[in-house]
Amino acid sequence: MPNALSRKDLISIQDLSLEEIQFLLKGAEKLKKKSHPDLLKDVILGSCFFEPSTRTRLSFEAAMFKHGGKSLGFSEPAQTSTKKGESLSDTMRMMAYYSDVIVLRHPIDGAARLAAESSNKPVINAGDGSNQPNERPRARLPGHVP
């Protein structure tokens, strides 16, 4: 049964209401107490890490595996089409074809919001530059025309 947050981008805590934050915390507490190995059955996480991360990337992937989901993606941007000039917007549209939700870590402020604007799948911000808490309304990436 989907919840109110199941299709929502998680870009900034400032985008969430107090009720949504409490819902997330209560859900996390329930999962700590009792595992649900089929909770994310048939869900694919698109893991897009444009900068180094060990704990953050592995925590997302481990959560998917523990709850029956799968993960695909990259942790080395040099092995993606961005090396050939593909834009972040194009990469996010492509990832949306193969995944149900996208987690993004990127070194440029505002990249997560741009990813959310470019994708028809929910985007989770796993860090974008020094963006939080002084968030800019739109990304200013090279080659991006707002």
C-alpha cells in the first residue's frame, strides 16, 4: 500500500512537512524492530554516485538488499556517458528507464533538484555539493538551460 511519500522526491528536509518527517522516523523505527524481507520486492534503485562515497552508497544498497529490492548504477562517473559529454539531465532520464527510484550524490550544488526535474521517478538526494542548508532554487550546471 503506497504512502504519501512513495512518489515524492527527497531533495531537502525543508521540502518536507513535520508530519512527513515524523512518518519517516516512525517507519525507520518500525524497520529497526522487525525486518520485512519482501518490502521492496520488484523495486530497483538507480544508484548514481558522481563523487566518492562508501558509507552512503553502501547503506542505500544494503537497505535495498535487506528488504528484497535490487540496486544498479555506478560509483565511478568516469565509466559513464558523462565522460563523453552526456548531461546530468540526460543521465537521469536514462536512469529512470531502468529504475523505480534514483539516489544521487553529486559534487555540484543543486544537482539533485535538477535530477528531480529531469526524471519521472523519485530522486533521493544523497548529497549535492555544499547545498544544504543554503539551497539554491535551481541548478546552474554547465550546458543546462533553465
